[in-house]
Amino acid sequence: MWAFISWALLLLLGLAAAFFLLYCAYIQYTHMKYDHIPGPPRESFIMGHTPTMMKLAKNNELVYDFFLDCAEKYGPVVRINGFHKVFVIVSSPEAIKELLMTNKHPKDKFYDQIFNLFGVRFLGKGLLTDRDYDHWHKQRRIMDPAFSRPYLMGLMGTFNEKAEELMEKLNEKADNKTEVKMHDLLNRMTLDVIAKVNTVCKTYMISESLSPLFCMLLSFTEILDVTEYFSRQFMPSKKKVIQEIRDSIRLLRNTGKECIERRQKMVQDGVEVPTDILTQILKALEDDGDIELLIDNFITFFIAGKSSDAMVYTYDARSSQYSSLCICRVQAEVDEVIGSRRHVETDDLPKLRYLSQVLKETLRLYPPVPGTPRLLEDDFTVGGLKIPKNTTVAVYSYITGRLEQFFKDPLTFDPDRFSRDAPKPYFTYFPFSLGSRSCIGQIFSQMEAKVVMAKLLQRFDFELVEDQTFKILDTGTLRPMEGARCRLRVREKQPGPPPISCLRRQQRLQ
């Protein structure tokens, strides 16, 4: 008996050793296939650069800064190894144009991973995650009317209403002493907006009243904060957290289903409904008949409709002469265009040119979604280097927006990069992606951001709390780790041209 067990153990050990050797041989084959592409030295033969990225995550450092260093050192094509997998980072404008502006290269299989999350359907085959171009294009055509200019102009009332609620909340805290986490409040406001314009649900996020969608906010925050546990889902210590995530996703989807069914009943009863996103989502049911797909898109728009991550970084400007000058200039512009009016009109938005430049410069340095991966279906050559087909290629606006060859003094916050006379960035600035699969809600989010930021800068002065780290946290989107803690005070407006202090600072900088 013992002899049989011994032989069985030896056989198992022999098979394990053979498998390990075969796996090492496959890794060596992968190295030979990709090592003509420049990249940082691998920390481990088997794990590649994975230990480096794990250390960064453990220390709350941003992995995109590591990728940026690699691009600066090794050029526009960089190889990153992880076990037997390799992905390639590309920062060449010509290659980015080819990858994003054509439909030759589908979204990477990464998006399949968020079809389900820990065994529960999450984003499914919504507009964000659908890799089948024909199916995606059919969905996009159905959704387009909800993002047409006439409909978006009709949302100005909602933008103003929710922004006013936020101003009232901030006014209670504007004593120059109370610390305010701008990210939290802006997050609540943008979720209020997306809930009102896309559904028949109410949230009251800003007033912090409890509601199903308020719970969704908390649930979704949990989901994003623990996506790093993807590879650890079988660890016993994570079982409780993973079950909470599953419960949160079920809450998200059940709430979405309730909103969809409520709107369906309104349509059946002959009630006039708006041409909003929810109505367009329902039209997809006529063609597809899959209610789960409708819920996928409901969740996708509810999540992707938040623009708080972009807005909050406007507050996260360092206390430099440039940022002080920017604040003076944009406040002077708001005073000139809006004055003391409480309602921002549609016609005001194109007049807020410098505010637009500030928001664009913010997105250059802090794109909420840092980039996007594509899967090569054919060999692809960049700068004389051939990237084999079936390779994941990632393009990052976070990287190209911080490279010296594309933007002079890239870490300096300078909105004049986006003035009318400035040279236009050539496929190096794409915070909403590019091409047919660019973000459908980018105009929506920019209009919302302009209304909110105009009101904030019209009413308040602020200063950042000094003892915060200003680190960036990657939770699916980039956001300030400490929430952009500020102290606010009600602004003493100075009508007319910019204050003389601003003009003197501008002269010194020139």
C-alpha cells in the first residue's frame, strides 16, 4: 500500500515538474517572440514585471507613472511582461490614430472580464464592454438621439438645479475652517444628475437622504475599491468582501430593472416620456428582446455618466503662480459672462472659453479613464518594430499628455495650451478616446462640468488643505486619494477686469 502511495506521489511530482518545465519553455518562447521590443528589465523570469506593479499597488503608487517612465526611457513602443503574457504600450501619434480611428482592431479581451464580476453579471454587453463591433454599432445608433444637441440643451435646467443644490450645501460649510471633500460632494451631485436625466428614479444624494440609488453609490464605491481582488477571489480572507461586492452588483441591477419596468409601464399606459437615455435603452428591447442587455446599458450609463473625477481635479491644482493666475482669470471670465445670475444659460457656455481651456488642461493631466487596450488581429508595425498579431496594445492619454515631446513642460498646469491660437494636439490628447468608439457622453459631461465649475468659481474662493498627499487612486477611474480636501469661503466678487494682482502675476510669468 505504502509503495503504491509512494509511486503515485512520485508520478504526481514528475508530472508537476514536467508541467513546470513546459511552462518555463513557453515563457522562454514568449520572450524570444517579443524581446525585440524595448522594455525595462524583467524582475523575474516567470513573473516578468508583475512584482514591480504589485509593489506599486501596495504602496498606493500609480502604475501609469511607471508606464510613463518606461515610455520616456524606451520610446514609443514598450513591452511589459507578466508571466506568459505580454502587452505593449504605444505612444506614437500615428499608431494611436491607426488603433483608435479605424475599426480594424477590436477592444481587448480585458472587457470580457467585467461582463461578470465574481460570478455575477455586472456590465455585461453594454456600450462600454461590447467587443462585437456590429452589435455595438447597432446599440450606439439607438442611443445617439439621447445625446443629440437639442436634447442636451434641454438638460441645462437639470444641470442648474442640481448645481444650485450643491452650492447651498457648500454655503453651509464656507467658513474658511470646515474641511470639505470636494470629490465626495461632486460625486453625489453628478450621480443626482445622471439619475434624474436618465431614469425616473430620485436619489437626493446631495442632501444625503437615503434611497435605493444612494445605496448604489456606496455599493459602487465598494466595487471599484476592490477590483484589485480579481486575482484573489479564492483567498478565504476575502470571501466576506467578495460577497458584499456580489450583493452590491445585485442591488445595482435590481434597481436598474425596477426603473426600466417603471418606464415600460409609462409607455404602455400612453404617458408621454422624454427622449432620454432610458427611453432609448427601451427601444433596444424592440430589436434584441433581452432585458439583461437593457440593464447592462442602464448600469453602464449610470456609472460612466459621472464627471466628478474630472471636475474635482480642477481643485487639485498646486499652489503655484500659474494655478493662482488661472483661478483669477477664470473667475474674471465667469464674472464677465454670468455676473451675479444664478442660472447659466446655454448661450453662456461657448463664451466661457478660458474655463473650457482649464477643463481641457485638467483632462490632459488627469484623464479619469487613463487609456484603452486594443487586440491586434494582424501584425502591426510601429517605428520599424513589428508587434505580433493577437497582442494586447494599450494607448494611454495619461502618458501622451505628460510626454515632453508632445507638451512643453508637461507637468505645468497651463490652460493656454488649448487656446484658439495654440497648435492642436495630434492624437496625443484623447481623454474620451477617439474614433467611432469614443465616449458617447463626452458633450454631456463637458456641459455639466462647465455649469458646475462656473457656479463654484462664481460663489467661492478655496484653498487646499496642506497636509494631504495629492496621490492619485486608481479605482477604475483616476481620482484624488484624499478627495481634494478644501476650505471654502464665500467670495467677495470684484466686478470688471481681472484684479491687478492677477495682471501683475501674469506680467511676471511672461
